[in-house]
Amino acid sequence: MIDRLIETFAPDRGHLIAVPVSEGRRGNPVLWSRRFFKELMTLDGDVGARHLIAKHTEAVAEVPVDGDSAFLDIDTPQALEAARSS
């Protein structure tokens, strides 16, 4: 999935945000152009950046993916272990 996000990310074509999508739902990880780093740095806590994606829809390139891998929430060692076990 990471390779497909990188392939889709194309600043010269206006694709500054690459987002995996499965069954009409956007997931993670999201590849961002450095142009958005300042805005991303204003996020606090576990808010996420959905509102920034919505704000910059003209820059979004959706990357179709299969399965649920784009929806895994792995932010602790325990979550990583659980994902490996499933």
C-alpha cells in the first residue's frame, strides 16, 4: 500500500495528498506534501486530519486498496501484536 501511495503522489499533477480508499471509505496512512506540514503541526491529540483532507479536496488523490488494512489502528505495541496475530 505504501508503494501505491508513493506512485500516486504527484505534486507536478496536483496530487499533494495520497489517501487509501476501500469500499468508498478513506483510511490510513495518508501521504502529505510538505506544503501541509504547518497545518498538520497544529493538530492536537488524537484528532486526525480528516478536516484538512476535506479542506484541500483539489489536492487529494485516492488510491484504491483491497481489504481492511487501511483501517487498522495500530498505535501501541499491543495493537501491533494483535494485528500480527489476526
